[in-house]
Amino acid sequence: MDELLLAGLLGTSASLTLRLGQTIFSSASLLFMSFGVEFYSYTAFCYLVTVMGLVLPWSFTLAMVDAYSLCAKCPLRQPGILWIIIMGDWVLSILALAAACSTAAVIDLLLQNGGSYCPPKFCSRYQFSAAMAFLSWILTAASSLFNLWIIPSL
Amino acid sequence: MDELLLAGLLGTSASLTLRLGQTIFSSASLLFMSFGVEFYSYTAFCYLVTVMGLVLPWSFTLAMVDAYSLCAKCPLRQPGILWIIIMGDWVLSILALAAACSTAAVIDLLLQNGGSYCPPKFCSRYQFSAAMAFLSWILTAASSLFNLWIIPSL
């Protein structure tokens, strides 16, 4: 039972894998959207860049914390910090879903009129960025769900 | 403690209020989007209509169940049915958020070029519809969060 309660806790290898996945996908989404593309002319794309710019440092920091806990064999157990992590994961997963959906909807609209609003080179980059944002959301949501397990033990 | 555990359970007046709010807002969103507006030319708007068409019967049915439980003073306690309700609420709240964000992003894009793609009469209807969808999402998410309380007692 104790094992089950700690399944999603910081400092396990599962948590480290999820955090590394979030870091990779959010940075891929940022890179596809930021370089060589006119993202700032669309509100939804600016929002995606903002949100992924929040997810990236958050996941990276938590991945570092996980790696440290794994090496030092000393899991984090302060309830205050755990609450901040739980809340942050929930808020970021909602924001990431919103950003990914907005981006996907705008890309779909840009592609509608035979792609005249969207040069093929740019459009495929936008699409990759949206796909990476969705993957990043799925992993953030998985982290949030795993976090539910530790609430009863707080 | 038992009171707290049952706070979000079906058959309380709080739950009935949430369900009625979801029904009202999702039907308002559907009405603003469906009548007199060319919603079918935009994928995001079709998606909103589909999702709100799912939220409406779901919330209405659960509001009826709540009202019946309140009158008959006999709350629903079958774990199988409660799991279906918990899962349904989570899935619908994710879908509603995705639909509301996609709609808002598309409206923003339509309004960008001085509103040339979006006659004022239509655009205000789209905006009302998106706002109602957001309100409906907030209430569905509140129901999902309240549902978390009953998981430990299942």
C-alpha cells in the first residue's frame, strides 16, 4: 500500500521519465514554433510559445529534482512543496491543453482555403509544433494524475 | 468526515446546482452557435457543437438523477455507476475545454483582419457561444473535482 501511495511521488524513475518527456516535447514545440516562422502574427501561436516557455523550465527543474532524489536516495516529503508541485502540474496541464487546441484550430483554419494563408514550409512546422504540444500535454496530464495518489498521504 | 466525503456525491443540492448550470450554459452555447450562423464552415465550431451536444444530455440526465435522489432521499451508491460518472465528467471536461479554446482561437483569428472575415452580427454570436462554452467547462471541471472526494470511498 505504501508502494502504491508513492507510485507518482517525486524521486521515482517513472516520474523522472515523465519529466524528461515533458522537457523534450515542450522544447521541440518551442523550437518548431520559434525559429524561422512568423508566429507572432497569430495570438494562438504566441500563447503556445508562452505556455511552452512555462512548461519547459518547470519540467526541467522537476526532472533535476527527481534525478537528485534518485541518486541521493532521499525522496522529497515536505507537504508544502508537494502541494505546490501538484497545483503547478494541474494548472500547466490545463494551460498546455488550451494552447495545443488553440494552435490546432488556427492551423486547421489556415489550411482551409487551399493553404493560401499558409506556405507549406511554415505550415508543416506549425503542425509539428502543435503535435509536440499535445504530447507534452499528455505527459503533463499523466504527471497530474499520478500526483493524485500522493494527496491522501499529505 | 463522512459529510466531507459525500460533498460532491450525486444527490446533493450542490451537485444539482452544478448540473443545472452545465445544462443551461451548454444549451446557450449550442443555441448561439446553431441558429442563423454558418458554423459548419469551420471545423472548430462543428467540434464545439458536437461537444456541447454531448455535455447537454449528460448534464441534464445527471440533474434529473440528482433531483430524484433529493426528493426520494435515496442517494446513488453503486460503485459501477459512480465510476462511469467520474470518468464521463473527466472526459467531458477535457473535451469542453478543448472545444472552448479552439473556438476562441478561431474567433480571434477571424476578427484579426479588421473583421472582414466575420460580419459583426455573426461574430458576436460566436463570441457569446465561446463564453458560454467556457462557463460550461468551469462547472464541468468543478463537478470533476468534487468527484475526486468520492473516489476514496469507492
